[in-house]
Amino acid sequence: MIKLFAMDVDGTLTDGGIYMDGTGGEMKRFDVQDGQGIVRLLAGGVKIVFISGRFSAPTEQRAKNLRITRCVNGVADKLSALKDMADEWGILQSETAYAGDDAPDIECIKWSGLGIAVANAVSAVKDAADMVTENAGGHGAVREACEYIMTLNER
């Protein structure tokens, strides 16, 4: 059973694009269907965490809108953050899933009981993962992962 689903943001929960306005403002595109998958997992008792290597106000806003369990925004060592949260909540490695798309996510993918690479992930991430989604990041990959986790948790 998966009790914690953590994920990268840029390239996983988004399409990887960052829109900058030249004055320090930033915008990102999030997929509504991904959000619905997250809400359903939360309702099923799964803790949801965003772990982003770079700080972004839109990431904070999306986390708040979805009422996720925790948003770790702008952290260099993603694996330490993931392990600390699992320990804090008494969640085992085997009860943890992590989704990502690029090199900074590989350690978390390998450590987790269920490592997930989105379809647009780099080859090394796909090689490290237990599952590769059919959909790309920001285009339903997280929803696909959420549905898979719900299926696992029903068994």
C-alpha cells in the first residue's frame, strides 16, 4: 500500500515550461486532471508532497489550492527531504512513491518503493523507475500515476 506520494514539480507536474515576464514574475501551466487525481488520493488518505529543486511562487499557490500535505519548494537535497518526511510520518520506504523527470529525481525514484518516471523524462530517470507513464509531465502523467496508486491500494 502506498501511503506517501511525492513528486517533482517542473517537468513532472508541469510541462517544464516556465513563463517569465522580465520583471521577476513567473507563470506555470498545471493540468486540471492531475489535480483531480491528487485530490482523490488525498481523500483516500495518501499524503501528497511536492518536492521542487527551485523555489517558485506558482508551485506554492498550486500546493495551497490542492491542499496537499506538504510543499518543499527550493530544496537542493530532495532525497533527504523525502526520507525526513517519511520518518516523521512513520511511513516505510516500501509505502512511498515518487515521480520525477530529470537527474535530481533519480535518487528519490530509486529509494522509493514505487519509482515513477513521466513519459518525457530523460533516459536515466526512465531506467531507474519501476513505472514509466504513457503521458508526459503536465499532460496527465500525475493523474495516471495517481490512478495506478489507487489501484494498488485497493488490493
